Amino acid sequence: MRRFFKNVPDKDWLSYEWQIRNRIRTLDELKAFIKLTPEEEEGIRRTRGLYPMAITPYYLSLIDPDDPNDPVRLQAIPRVVEVDEKVQAKGEPDALREEGQIPGLTHRYPDRVLMVVTTFCAVYCRHCMRKRIFSQGERSLTKAEIDRIIDYIKQHEEVRDVLISGGDPLSMSLEKIEYILKRLREIKHVEIIRFGTRLPVLAPQRFFDNRLLDILERYSPIWINTHFNHPKEITDLSAEAVDRLLRIGIPVNNQAVLLKGVNDDPDTMLELSRKLLRIKVKPQYLFHCDPIKGAVHFRTTVDKGLEIINYMRGRISGMGIPTYAVDLPGGKGKVPLLPEYIVSRMGNTFLFRSFSGEIVEYTIDEVA
Ligand code: SF4
């Protein structure tokens, strides 16, 4: 769908560079496409410099301009609530304590590290857990900064898995992407490399560049975590981007965030999972929204998350049910949350609640 951009030729519309060059960054540019609400107009003015706006023409074209509560609109267009002091006092810039001694590196779990390699994103999502880096301007780590992280990983043989994130790491130059992959692959104990990228959602044209695909394939095995939050975001172009990744052997998993007004509804999440499976993306996680300064207004209750997971069970195969998880404050890690399926227990005899709500007694003994 190409709402607002019908006259743009295919060669431009399908070009990632064109999408990035033509990002909508100012109030006046946006007003040319969408009649904004007063809350949005003031939001764009007051978040400037702190939580800037950028929207690719592709992502903008997914918005229904007549719906002020459109789920893509809520994720892309700033609103004044982001800087409302009373609301935002409930959030912290770095609630997950990612910032450490070495810029761009977080080493929380023994076997894994996180590299935050750039502050650049095609779209600045209003709910982003790393909103704190938006105001730093658009920059990527230098080679010297990357080398410092690589040296750390080299010295820590327990690190088997490296998650490269940002910002959007696949927005970096091909040269820098290849540099990081090459250096990581020189380290024998690094087995898994993952990219956290939202480009399949925000600018899927990125994956129409065979030079990028060649690089990713060369340094296999590589996994991609992406971030579809709403079924509207699954389009022919995003499906094609995923397909191109799958064809070069890169699995794509989805990590959605539970966002009030966007996807905090059982039917919406069920539809999202169905559409993800149709394009062969595994719905891996549904994260409870973290208490991030500038994004706390997207938080809903844990009961809502549990209700959604409970609703999905019995309506879609287990493959389509994400793990609902909350990140503990202070960087203490993720905890999976499940609806209560064990009602009571006496020894090995359980009362289970089935997906339809039926209570079933079942004794499970070990067979010697
Ligand atoms: S693409 Fe990811 S890192 Fe960038 S703003 Fe959106 S959620 Fe945050």
C-alpha cells in the first residue's frame, strides 16, 4: 500500500536509501500528509531534541489518517504525554541498567552480551526502551569503540552469544556491518550472532539489497530478532523482506511489546501471531512494557498480558503463542509469566485448568 505516495516510482519506493532520505522529520512535513490532533502538534514541538521524530514514507503509509488512534500512528507520531512531567516521573531513562563501563556493551547474563552499536533508527518508535539514546544524535560506534568491545568479548570465553542492537544495527553502512561480523567470527567461543532490527517493519526495502544479504549469509549462523507489534505492520513488502532472510538461512523471531492502545487486546494479538506464522516468523516474546521515561504511558497491567496469553491458548498452536515476560528492574533479567494452569496439587495429583476453563484432575507418576 502506498497511501500518500502514489506518484513515487517503484525504483524509489523500493529503495531503502530513498526511504531514509525522505523520512518525515518535522511538524510541517507531517502536516502535509496527516491532519494532526492538538496533542500531536504540541507533542512534536515539545519532544524536539529530546525524543525526535522520524518516520519513513513506507511506515507513514500504513497509517489511516482518519483514525487518531491508529496503532501505527501511536507508535510513530509524538504526543505531549511523552514529556508530561507527572506521567514521566514514573519512568527512568535506563530502567534495565544497560549502561556499563564500556560504551555500547552490556554483559548481564554470563553467556551473552549486548552491543548497542548505533543510535540511528529509520523510525523513532515512541515506546522505545532505549529512548534515552535518541537525544544523542544519529551516530554509530567508531571502529576503535567496536574494537574495545571485541577485545572484551575475546577475553571472556564464557560469551557464546552476541546480540547486536541499537538503534538499528542493520541501518549502518555495509562496511561497518561486515567489520563487526568479521571481527566477531574471529573469536572461536562466539557461536551465535543475533541482530535486533526493526527494519523488516519500518523499512523492509533494506533487505532488497543483495550486498547486505551476501554479508549476512557469509557470516552465518546469524539470527534476527524483529519487532512487529500489530497485524497492520505485516505487508507484502515486510513478508518479502522476511522471505529473503529465510532463503539465506536466517531465522526471524518476533519480539513484540505489549502497548496500551496499540495491541493490548486478545484478538489483535491473536491476529498478529496468525499473520506472523503465515510469513514464517516465530512469535517469540511478548514483553511487558518497561518503565522507560518518555514511554510509561504505553504501560498496561500484567493481568491484561495474562488475559491475552490465556485467550490465545486453544485458538492457535503453541508455535504461535509468545512467551509473555517482564524485565525485572535494576537489570535483574527476564521472568516469563504464565496464566495459572495448576489450580491445586496433592503430591503427584494435580487439578489443571484446561484452555476452555474445565478443571481436570490428573495424576502424573514417574514410571520406574
Ligand atoms: S527501531 Fe527499535 S531501537 Fe529504534 S526506536 Fe524503534 S524500538 Fe527503538
